[in-house]
Amino acid sequence: MWQKSPNHRNLSEEEEKKALANAPSLRFRFILAGVLVIGVIAGLAINLIFDYSQKLADLSYDRLLRSALLQMDENVGLMRNEVSIDIPWSAFATLAQAEEDRVFYKVESLEQGFITGYQDLDSQPPQPPVSDQIQFYNQEYSGEMVRFAWVQRHITDPETAQTVRIILGQTRLSREQMASAVTQKAVEVVVFIVLVAITLIIIGSHLVLRPLHRIERALEERAMGDLTPIDINTPKETHHLKVAINHFMARLQTNLEQLENYTADAAHQLRTPLASLRALAENARDISSLGNSPERQHQALENIVNQCDTLSQTVTLLLNQAVVSHRLQTHRLEPIDLLAPITASCREQAVTALHQGVHLSLDCELKETMILGDSFSIQQMMQNLIENAVRYSRADVDQATEVIVQVSEFERFYRIKVIDYGNGIPDIEKERVFERFYRGRYDIAGSGVGLAMVKDIVDHHSARIQILDTEPKGTTFQVDFAKFRFDEGTL
């Protein structure tokens, strides 16, 4: 009754270990994702640290370069209408704090030309010159990368005015050493943080996956047959897994209960006809041994044949019930034409009804009746309703009677009516006819499970069934199925 995996077999211990080794690891993925994220963040942090250390070194040593440049600028003056400068010793002493660096300078006048310093030092700032504004920039000179400070200002006196330009440069060795030292310390801190973070991720992976292990242990420690819901407290992330497992166990519990009911039904239904068949066979044996008339022997054998037919019908009903129960659990409802199973049921039951003196007819003028359903289950439902109507139509009735199957359309649903003109069902019994094994009359052959199966099929299709009285007498079973809407794709 349940679907099975193709070629499924139990794995050996060695195969289990191999399958476990080849299975993807959730912990490894969690750790790998964390390491990748931390690695990206660490890379960005190191890049930012490197840029920051360069800027920090330039900022520190630019202050020394600015101080020396201003000291040189303070000692620039005009003497006899010519620019003169007395470079103070303190300016170079300031720059001497960077012991490994070399210093280059040049003082010139736009009107007078070169004054002092390195004459071949021809450096221009990347931005347009602004008077009295110091500019810092990097430029290669004498085969080395040099940090320059550049300033230009006007000098005036009563007799003349000139524009003086001072260029002061210092190599970057000390700056690079400072930036490297800052970067090294910062990288050490980042690497330490990364290692701590990875360690915490590894520890955290065990804590994160612990609820899964708790669910695993809770299932492994259970006794066989224990399908009660898992009631352990789990985090939100594993709550849906726990709910899914509980729902699965609930469905499994339902299947097992249905299997038990089916087994009980089979035992209940087969025990009585088998006992009756045995009694009839013993009676026929006694009749033969006593040498009774051939008519009595023939009647005894006829009773055995009738009982075999009843047993065959019971077995067929139980098998159909098993198939229907399986389809209701495993098959999804799909768009079908409701007329197809109805027509097939009427065609199959027409000859049987005619042999019992009942005329079976189908009253329907519709061309198509689309619903969401299972065709086989609906056909079994209709066969049970028609068989029930035919069986009770012949009870205590000598003249021919009829059973009518009507299909009509309404705005939101299709209505099926199975109408018979038998003795009807008392109102007090209408609520119980769908109970399993309940039979209103025991003088009429029946199993008491057909209408119970009909109710299960109706409920599975979200349909509605009613028992009405037929005028002037009889019973009408009325079933309403919701229409299938093509524009919405749902009921």
C-alpha cells in the first residue's frame, strides 16, 4: 500500500561507513562559509590598515617637513633688491630625526632665478600653485621616491617685489619603516582575531548542530512503535524540522491505524462467510452420506455456490477498499471529467441491476463536468451507491422498479443524485448508515463497509453528501462536488 524505493536494500556496516564518508558535511560547510567570510573581512581590514599606516606615516613626517620649510621661509628676505636666505641649522636638525633619510632643497625666485640648494631639482606640485599655501606630494628624484613640501609667496619692499619658491624634499625610508611597523602590529592583531573567530566558529558549529543531535538521540532512544510527537524544546531554526517529523509520524500513525482497521475489517468480513461456507459444505456432505434425494443435494450445492459468490464479493470489496485507501493517501487530486467514472459505474452495474429486476438509468445532459478528484475512487463511490440502491430497491418488492442516477450543474458545484424507490431509510438511521459495519437490515445481503468507504472518498474530495427521502418512497443519496476553475487553477 506504500510506495517503495526502486532496488532498495539494507546497507552493510562497511557500506554505511562509506556512505557517511561521502556524504556532505553540514558542519564543514558552516565552518568553510565562516572562514571565507572572515577571510574576506580580514583581507579588507589589512588593506585598509595598509592605507591608513601610509597616511599616518605621511601625516607624522609631514609635520616635520612643514616645520623645516616654515623655518626656511622665515629666513628669506630682500637685501639690496635681491632675495637672500640664511638657512637655519634648526631646519635640518628637525629633519634629522629621520636619520636614514636624505634631504633635498631648492630656493629660487621667479625674477632672479636660482638662489641656493640643488639646482637640478625641478619639481612641480600636481595641483596648480597657490600663493602662501604649502603642498605635499611624492615624486621621484635622484633615483629615489621623495616626499616634497612646496611653497610660493611674494616678498615686497618699497623698491621691489619678487616671488620666492621654496622646495624641500625628504626620502621616504623612515616613513616606510613607520608604516611597515604599524601595519605589522595591526596585521598581528587581525590574524589573532581571525584565529579566535575561526576557533569560535568551530565551537559554535557544535553548539548550532546540537539540536539536530538531540532530535537524533530522541528518535534513536524510542521504543519500536512509539510514534508520539517529539516534545523536546528546539531553536526556531530546527522547529520546522521537528514539526515536519511530527507530521510525518502522525501520517505514519494514521496509515498504521488504517492498516489495523483494514485487517480487522478483513477478519470480520471473511470470518462469517467462511464459517457459513463450512457449515453448508458439511451439510452437503451429510446429505450425500445419508443418500437423500438429488433435489436436496442440488439445493445444498446451490447454497455453497451462492455462499462462494458472497465470499467473492466480500473479498473484492475489501481489495477495492484497500486500493482506494492507498490512492487517497498517495495520489494527488487532478482535474478530471466527473462524467467518466459515473458513466463507467452505470455501465458496469446495468446488467447486474437488470438481472435483479431493477432498471438503471443515467439522467445527464451535460457534456463536461471538470472537478479536482481521483477517477478510480469516485468510480468506487458510485458503484457502492448504485449497488446499495439496487439491493434495497428489490427488498419486499415483487414488481420491477428503477434506480436513477442524475447529474446536474449549479453555479459553483455539480450535484449527483442516486435515486431509488425502495422502502427508504428511517430518519433515526440516516446518521448511522456511514458507520463501519452498521447495517439497517440484516435480512438483506451486505457488508456494512461500502457506505463508510463512500464517506471517506467524499471527505477526501472536500465534497458534501446528504441522504434525502424519495417521493413517494425510497432514498436519494445526494453528493455535491465543487467545480474546477481553469482560470484560477484551484477549487
